[in-house]
Amino acid sequence: MEFEAFQDQLKRYQDEGKTFFTTSSFQTHSLVMLHMISRMDIEVPVVFINTGYHFPETVAFKDQIAKEFGLNIIDLKSSMPRYMQRNPEGKLLFTSDPDHCCYLNKTQPVDSLLLKYDVWINGIRGDQSAVRKAMQVEQPAPHNSVRFHPMLDWNSKMIFDYRKEYKLPKHPLDDKGYVSIGCEPCTRRISGNMSEREARWFGLNKVECGLHTDLVK
């Protein structure tokens, strides 16, 4: 979706009285959508899902981008303190049950937002995984909300070209071999023939955190 079409759709939502927000992991490829939003005359809350496990570089980069782009950042955290996120044996969930860890720190908090907002502007791309490729630009979500995917038909070259045109910065871990950056305990550098998503939850049968599987209809 081109910038003008993206902006027109948000204005339609606004004219219809719908409320909306977006989420961002503040990875390098996430900046294109955020930069587009910063160019619009529409106020869009930008939610940072603060799991408590992010790389320090990600948190610093988020603060840098928020300032440079003039974004309205909302820090979203789990209602369950991190020290309580353990299995019956006392092990932290990211080591013993990463699916439940993602549920508590990502899926559940965003699910609560869908009770308050009508539209979730989401930056997934179809070239990132089979799950995402099967999505539609507008798709029903829980609690009678709608997921809006303006970047669905973008690919990595289009992202690169936009970043180059607008001289956007890149995440400080990019040069260290990290391509898909999530929580520090569950993220690895790309090596060999690994795909972008294989760097997440390395060694586990897991490529999604639940945001794009549980929070969609």
C-alpha cells in the first residue's frame, strides 16, 4: 500500500469515528511504517510492547526514533510482574514455556487494547512467513476490532529503497548480524542458511509469538 492510500484509509477510519493504534517492535524494517505515520496529520498512538526482556539497544533505539519522528509512544506491559512469570519448578517461563511467556507479555496485553480500540494498524509483511502471507489487508480481530495491514504487500527491497530515500537510521544490532530482533533471551544472530524468522526462538518449533495467530479471525 502506497503512502497516499495508507493515509486515506486512516482518514476514513477517523471520519467513521473509529479509534486506532499501532504496535511496533522498533526493528529497522519497522521504521518505514512509523515514518509514514509521522508524515501524516493524524495522531496515531504507537504501542511498544515492553516485555521486560528487550535488548537495551532496542529500548534506546525506540527512544531515539520516538524523538526523531515525533511519535506518541505508549509503553505496554504485562499485568503479571516478571518475577512471578515462572513454572511450578520456579524456572522463568521464557526457558520453560516460551508460548505462555509470549502470551503473558505480548498477546494478553494487546488483547486488552482491542477492547478499547476499533482498529489495530499492524506492520506485518506477507514475505515474512506463510502465516503472514495468508492474511488480508483488512481482517477481523477479537472483540469486534479490525486488523489493518498497510505493509502487507511490501517486500524487503521496497523497505530498503524507502529507508534509503528518507535516510532512515537502522537498529544498532543490525551490524552485529541480527535481522529479526525480539526479546534478548529468544533472539539469535542470523547464520548459514537461516531465514529471518528462524533467528527467533532458535531451536524451538515456534516462529510466531501469538500476536498474529491468536489475535486474528
